[in-house]
Amino acid sequence: MWFDTGDINAKIRTPELVKDEVQQRLNFFDKKVDSAVFRAEIEIEIPPTTPAGVYRLRLVCPRGVSNPVRFHVVEEPVVYDEGSPHQSLEQAQPVLYPVVIGGKLARPGELDYYSIHARRGEELSFEVVQAEKTDRVIASDKFAPRLALYEEEKSWFDAHRHTRLLFEEERSSDLIPVESVGTYRFKRDGQFFIEVSGLYGEGCPDCAYELRIAPRQAGKNSQAGNEQFGSAWKERSFDRRLKDGWLHALQARTVEGGSGFETGAESADTNQANGAGPSTVQESTHVPSILSQPSKSEEREPNDDAAHAQPITIPGIVEGTIDRPGDVDSFRFMVKPGTKLAFEFETPDTGPPQFNPRFSVIDSQDRELFSNVRQRVAVFSNNADKPTYLKDVEPKTVYTFENGGDYILQVRDITSRYGGPSDRYRILIRPQIPHVGEVSVGDVDHDVDHMNLVRGEAKKISFTLSYEEGFRGDVSFLVAGLPQGVQASPGVEPADDREPTDVDKSPDLFVPKLQRATIVLFAAPGAPLTSTPSLVRIQCRPILNGKLGEVLPAADIPLMVVESARQEHKEQEKQGN
């Protein structure tokens, strides 16, 4: 066993061959596959000092290291499905909260019921997560979990049917829930029932779930935990936090004082590979320095139109709530000609698709200059025209104001049909900071989360880098933690010459420039075999005008040097003889 982090111990029991029907299910789409499938039971010992969160474990064998299996370490008591039938309210398994319940929907159409005794005025949170997922999910290749709450009283429609209670989230929206989570404030003491099922009636031997029941003030289950594996930078997301030093974090992803750009190939050795960057750059850009935190403004009613717009300063953070259907919040700000601004949007409580925040900027002539509504244009169609369709609302938009003066920022729900206390937003308006944004690992020949490198062979790791807000420098890559006999060198990506079927309308508002980089890892024929994984840490570093920025995390990949299957088979034959 191998854990990515933490002082966790485990014992692995003797593996056993999986039954034939499981093999048939795994190989259903490829009848030619005839591989043995094994299962191993693992006993994990978690010290009391282990922080709550998400952890990973892997199996290690002579063939290499496996993909990770995630599991949760929680603070609440844990109980399990008793195994006896509880597919009706009368058979519901009683539990005491706070609790985390481990269950399984073993067959299609199966329902699991649990009963609790709640007190009047108490507000509880119910949350279902899948055991091998790090995030709350809508659906996966296994099943989409669904929650329902019932009270003890029978429906007057049917004496054998209990009355269903709507969660707070179900009462405030008529949209299909995307998260198997709900909260409820109980109006009386009594017995209540929770139903867990598959949204589409799914069920299978691997359809495991975790049901967490706890007071609402205890917060949601810790999903981030200790799973900081590789680059954790999120910039274009409605749930990233736009305070607590966000501007300084952005500043760390560029080069202080950089102005103008020039290129130059940087030599690479076994532990460094030159990354992505333009070959020639003619223009120059100044990187602004953030010296102070932005001012903060709270929305105040009435501000539904331009005449009552609330004045704000830049850089600044605006916090408000679309508290009713049709609500519009208006803010007034002033810029100079040529000002380049970034508008970043955060939804602390509820985001898309329940709350779809739309903001727009209007000039003095009451014309909309831009918004965060991203549209796509179909390039090929049966008609002569090129149809445009709505793609989504974006959490970040950049814009250059050609003319100075006063402008109005307006915020509302995109449909104007929804609004409530949970539809809170936070907008950061700031000068643009050219920087390296999100760095994603895009594998080509192998899984990204681990690598088994055969002696004498090479594998490559592909990266996609976002060049945000006009960043036009270079990026170098650093590779550390390579085992003996393994080298890293820069590689190339094949060009994609395919014509797009559709393109973004006004892409400069929403889409950063993307660059591709590749690192090739090569294991020498005589490289020593490894018995445990080496954690290879890949970092990147922005370069502007010959100046180096700070080192940024890109990915952490467990790597093992292994023997080829053919050579391993020969060794086994020698041992047999």
C-alpha cells in the first residue's frame, strides 16, 4: 500500500480472483479481453490525530503503482448498512446524528431508508457523496444519488403512503437539483425518514455512497481535506474565493516589474524542460503592481436602475444579493481612457445552474458594452447564416475601455425568475494583471495521476497553460524527484489542423490564450527498478523580458520504474526452472 500523504497505516489481505459474472461485466464492451481480475481487501488504521478530509491510497506491485482510490476521513461517528432489508419506511434503519452512514444500492431499483428523531426548531443538513469521489456529484459511470425526506404522518391520498417534505433547496427552486444535498428546519418533534436512491433507479455491487447527517451550522463535509495533489489553482470558477490575499496570489503568478517581452531558448538539462511561449512578440506590456487591498462595498437598496446606482471605487470588491425575482443591482464607477479591467465573479452559497448571475456594463448612452454571457457561433450550418447560441455565464471577463467616463455595472439573475437569500455574489473589479493562469495536465499515452515507466522506454506528459490578461512571456518547467536513471527533456505536440465546428463570439472577453507544453520522461535501459513510487514534482516558472517569476506548482505524479511484461515473464520462467 502507498498513501500520498498522512501517517496512515494499512494491511492488505490476500488477493482473490473476482467471480466470473464480474469479469463479464467489466469486459462487456470488449469481448476479446480475457484478463484475470483480482480483488484485495484492505484494513486501514487511521490515527486519531489525522485531519478530516479526502485521502488517496494506491496499490504497489512489480508491475508498478495503481491509480488512486479516494476515501474520506470524517469527524462524525460512522455506521454501516446493517445488511437487513430496509427498503420501506416501516423497515427504516434507525440512526443517531451527527453521523456518516456507509451504504450501497446493490440492485437496480433499490431504496435505502433511515430514520431519525428530530427536535422542533432544529435545522439539519443531509448530504450524499459517492465513496470514491472527491466532490458531490450529479451522475457518474455508476449512479446518480438522490435524497428525499419524509415525515411520520400518512398522506390523506393513501393511508399507506407517508408525506414527503421538501428540502429548503427544493422549495426555493423548480430546477432539477445537481447536488445530492439538502437542509431542513423541523417544525415539530418526531420521527422522520431519509430515502437514498438512484436518480434513474440505478443499482450495482459497486454503487456505494456515504450519507452525512449533521446540524447545518456544522457545515458541509470537508471535501478538500488533504488532497492537495499537484496544482490547486482555480481561477475561472464561481466558487473560488476573491478575498484573503487574492490579488497578491495573482501577482505571484507573473514577474514583478516586467515590461516588454523577449524570447530566448533556455537550455534544458535532465531536470529542466523549456515550456510554452510565443516565438516572437512585438508589443510591450506593463505589469501593474498591487500595493493595497481593494476597497469593499456592500450593496444597498434601492439600486434597481442607473439613476439609483451605488458608487464604487476601483480596485474594489462589491458584495450583494439577488434577493427576489426580477431584482437588479446597479453600481456606478469611473475609468480613464484605455483602462484595462478584469471583472471576477464569485457565488459564495449557490452557483449555476440554480443561480446564474449575469452582469453587464452600460455606458452613458445606455448601451451595453459587454456582459459575462458567453456565446458561440456555429461555423458550419445548413443555412447561409451562422447561428449564435448561449453557452454559459462566465465567472471572469476582461475588457479594455476605449473611452473614459462613468459606467454602470448591473447584476441580476440571467432569467430574472429567481432570487433569494442564498443568491449572494461577490465581484472583484481590478486592473488586469498579465499572468500564468490554470495549468492542467493533459496526458496522451498514460494516466495523468500516475506513471509506470518501462526501462528503455519513454513517456510524455502534456500540459495546457492559460495565458491570462495579455501575458505573453515564456514558461519554463522544472522536474524534481526523478528516480535514478530517469531523465526529463522538452518535447513537442502535434498540431491540430482540424477546422472548428463553432467558435466563441468576442473570445477576448472570456477565453485566455492557451499554450501547450510537453515533457518527455525516459528511463535508461539500465535504470534501477523501484519498489516504491517516487513522487515526481513538476513546477513551472514564468519568464518576462529575461526576468524569472516565482515557482508555481504544476503536478505531482507518483512514478515507478518497472520491467517490461515480456522481461518479467522471462524472469518468472527462470525462477520456475
